[in-house]
Amino acid sequence: MVVGVIGIVWGFMAAPDNIDDVKQMMAEQEAHHGAEATHEEGGETAHMEDAEMNAAGHAEASHETASEEHGEEAHGEAAHGGEHGDAHYEHLLHQLQTKPWSAIYVAAFFFFMIALGAMVFYAIQYAAQAGWSPVLFKVLEGITSYLLPGSIIVFLIVIFAGTHFYPWQNEELVSEDKILQAKSGYLNFPFFLIRGILYLIGWNLYRYFALKFSSEQAEVTGKDYRPYRKSFKAAVFFLIFFILSESMMAWDWFMSMDPHWYSTLFAWYIFASMFVSAITVIAIVTVFLRRAGYLPFVNDSHLHDLAKFMFAFSVFWTYLWFGQFMLIWYANIPEEVTYFIMRIENYNLFFFGMLILNFVFPILLLMNSDYKRVPIFIVLAGLVILTGHYIDIFLLVTPSTVGPNWSIGPAEIGGLLFFLGLFVLVVGSGLSKINLYPKGNPFLKESEHYHY
């Protein structure tokens, strides 16, 4: 966490303060890549400038043509600091200043969504009255310890970095954009803030009552299952609330970064990434605690079922990814395909590489039923899945906020280290404070003797 803080601070300090700093950075890049920029049309610097124009709403092809046919016009002005050039440098300054904010947001949301996904998995088990999973309930409660601090941190980043992330919060831009004006009834800051507060209250309120009823059930004597019935009802109401709040959260905190673009599959896509990442962490933590001797009542059949969920939701995520990509790409509507063009052109390796990490590796490692009972295979598959979905969240945020000016630097590495350390600290502390044996659960004996 200390190393992470250093990296985050370094990332913010390295961001340019004004247009002059940006021009100096560009000049240093041109000097470093002078030969390439001279002999290759649209070299690294020109490519970055053109892509930035595209992100600002100007077609890349138009600027390339203007450059070739009218060398002293719009693109030339940008190079020599005219009004057009100043506007471009201001846009570039905005994106470079946004870069460290995006880095910490990616890391913060990734670990927060694991805790929220674990909370949803917990609620599903109660609502379904599942008989195999009660021996894992305390593990789930420990992982959800991160829900409160994680949700607050993400919410604060979303609020304080709002003008960096969300174009609809720029009043000047909205005044010139009919689409944003049409969406202003929903995309406005007071309503955005209220919705975020409601999400946090609903998610954390359920966790409070779920743990309260769980503790009450552990203390009762005989066959008094009233706390369990309360847990069941709370889980049902929470899942209804979650379906609505998660969908709106996905629109608010991610899709509105590109307010001209939309996808009807987007909320499901975010949920799939959240859920498979949470189940993966549950499986890894369970393997670790079981090996350390804290979960002697968990057997290979429980690991097998967790691995089945990892496998199934990896396939489900891939189905949603392909469905969203294929439908938009096949329709070839300009305002829709722009979302993918930015990611394919500037994040090509990550964009297609995460398919291998999130689909191919889980298929190869977890297809065989026997492998789902082998802890080392579960952990290896889990680490690959988590890496792939971290990249997935990176690709949801960075292309929309930073455009082609991305890099893996101190802020990105620092953000990952800090929030990983914070997650381990909070979850480890939460697990250390509870008895991992879920006393009083009516399905406990069935769960202990579960074999598949």
C-alpha cells in the first residue's frame, strides 16, 4: 500500500499543469521520435493528435486529408499553435490530467466490485435456500467486509473526478450538443449524486442486516429459524434492488463516459465481469483458508461447485462480449462503432488479449470435471481470470477518458498495488474477527456432508 501511494502521487505529479507543459512534452516526443515522425505518415505523435481530434468529435480521416491537401490549414495550425492548435492542446491537457484519475478508478472499482459480487452471491444462496453452500457463508461475509470502504472510495472518485470522466458535466459542451441536452433530464449532477448515494445505502444496508441476522441465527438454541427467515426475505428484496441499482450504476459510472454511445447489453456485461471475479476470489480465499486448516468442513465438492461457477460465468461473459461486439459491428452505425474503433485501434493487444484470458484459459483449465477439484488448477485459472477482468475494467474506463494517450506507468501500477493491499488488509481483518463455522444455519449438516 505504501508503494502504491508513492506510485499514485507520482502519477498525479507527472501530469502536466498547463498547455505549455503539454507542448513541451510533445516537443520532447517529436525530438525523440524525429526520424519516425518524418518518414512515417502519421507517426506516433501525429497518430496521437489525430486520434485525439476523433475523440473530440472530429473525423480522423478528414484531418488526415486536410493535412495532405492543405498543409498550412487546420492540422498545420495545430502544429504551430493557432487557435485550432490551442483547442487541441487543451483537450490533450485534459486527457493527460485525467490519466491518474482513471488509473485509481480502475483499481478502486475492480476490488469494490469483487466485494459487491460476493454480496450478491451470498444473497442468491439465501434466496435459493441452497443446501451446498452454507459452509462458505462466513468466507463470503469476510470478503464483503470491503464493501463499505470500497463503495465509499469509488463514489468519491466518481464525484471528485466527474468533470474528467463525464462530458455531460461540462456545461459548455452540453450547450452545443443536442444529444446531451436531450439526456439532461437523467444526466445531471444533482440526480447523479442522489442515485449514487442510494446505491451505497442500499448495498451496505443489506450487508448490515444480513450479518445481523446471521449472528442472531448462530446464537439461537433449538430449532428457532426466525433469523434465517429474515435473512431469506432480506436477500429477496436486496436482489430486486440490486437488479435495478446495478443497471443504473453501469449506465451512470461507465456508459455515460461516452454519452453518445449506448448498449442494451451493457448492464449485464458489467454484472458478468463483477460476478465471475467475485466467485473467483471466493474460490481462491477458500482454497487458501482450507489449506491453512481454517475450513476443515469444506470438501472437494464445494471447490468443484465454485469452479463450475467460474467456468459458467466465464462463458456467460464471453457470450455477452461477443453479442455486444457482433451486433454493433455488423450494424456498422457510426455513433455505435466509434466505441470499438477506439479500443481496437489503440488498445488492440488488450482488447483481444482479454478474450484469451477470460475465455480460452478458463475453458482449458476448468473444462475437465476432475480439474475442478484440484486446488492448484482453481488458483491458476482464478489468477488468469482476475487478470483478464482487470484488463476488462481498464478497457471500460481508459479509452473513454484518456483516449490513445494511455500507458502503464506509476499511477496504474500504484493504484493496483494500493487497492490490492487495502483489499487484503480489510478482508483479512474481517475474516480474523469471525468464527468461520456458520452455526445455526438450518442447511449446515446438508452442506457439511455435500458430495457431488
